[in-house]
Amino acid sequence: MKGLLRVLLPVGIFALSLALLPYLGLPYRPLEVTAAQLNQYGSATSTSTRTPTLPPPTLTRTPTSSTTSIPSTTATPSLTPTPTATPVPGRVMGFVSLEGHAGVTRAGVTVRLDQAQQVVTGADGSFIFDNVPAGAHDLRAETPGYLCLQRSLVVNPGQTVDLGTVSLKAGDANGDNRVDLLDLVLIGAHYGENPLSDARADMNGDGVVNLFDLVLVGNNFGLSCPQG
Ligand SMILES: [Ca+2]
Ligand SMILES: [Ca+2]
């Protein structure tokens, strides 16, 4: 019984003091008990608010791009052959004249292209090569009594190359592709003949061997043309 009074008496005095404070002119101060104080006395009640400690957030990396497979660059071989354009052939044409020749005809001159195609000039000395492959070619014209003529030319696809008039130089009476003393000797041997015993000595084709034939040899004396 005494123990109970020991406990209730201070509590009653404390409560009475609180009730009388306003009447005694003393300010009323509510009891403030900290959590530490309560914990010290084993109180399970706390007025403080504990901020829960959150575990550190787990950083999750979000892929910024997705892996894209690179398409194979290996070309699939085509089984279909690519058609090749057929080159368009060209044409080569021209006229041949014979230096100092008195006759109107220029027929009978042989013209070759690359040693593969060959034509003979007509009465007007014209010649023409059709279906000439595009590229570089060599043309050669020759006839007895005259130095041959060679010409390099280029034919583009579908192009007509007109050489105009090409002239063969006279004076090669013996046909050895040069004009020299042997030709003079041959003409001299038949000089003045009419009719002719050797037509090779009649350089200008007028049916007589005379000074005009000697002049033609003299004009081209020393010239020659490539063998072919
Ligand atoms: Ca000669
Ligand atoms: Ca003559």
C-alpha cells in the first residue's frame, strides 16, 4: 500500500501543478520528450519521424540501340551473261589519181586495207571499203609504173572516212618501189618509140616514150615506198 502511494503521490502532485500553472501566472509548456529520452527509459513510442533509408537504386542500363545485323555484301553471281554491244562498222572511201597520166581513166589501181580487204579502182579512180571494223588501219594503193602510197587512218564506229583524192607518184618504170637510175635506163632504152615495145617506159600513158616520161622520173628521182 505504501508503494502504491509513493507512485501515485508524485503523479498527483505533478498533475495538480499543471492545473495550477495558469493561475500562478506561469507559462504553460507542454512536455516535450525526445525519442532518445523515451528510448532511454524503454518507451516503445516515439514522436519523431524516421525517414526510412531506401536501398540505393539499382541502375539498369537501357540499351540505346539494338544490334542490327549487317546484310551480306556478297554479290550473287548472275548466271545470265551480259550481252555485248556489237561494234558498228565504218567505211573508208576515196579517189586515186596517177601523177602526170595523160589518160582519163584511173581504173585498175589496187587498194588494200590491212592486207585483208582489197578493191580495184573504177574508171573514175574511186574506191570504197564497207564494213570496216572500228580502229586503226593501214591503206595501201599501188599500180605498175608508180610508187605505192601508204596511209594510216582511224575509223570510229559507224564513221565514214573520206580520204579524198590520193596521188601516186610516177617514175618507177621497172616496178622495184623506187625511182632511180634503173628507171632512167629503161626509158632511155625505149626513148622515141611509137608504137611502144615496152609500155613500162611510157610513164604518162600517151603512147610514146619521150621527154615527158623522163621529166616524171626526174621529178621523183630518189623516192621510194615501203615494201609490202
Ligand atoms: Ca624503179
Ligand atoms: Ca609517155
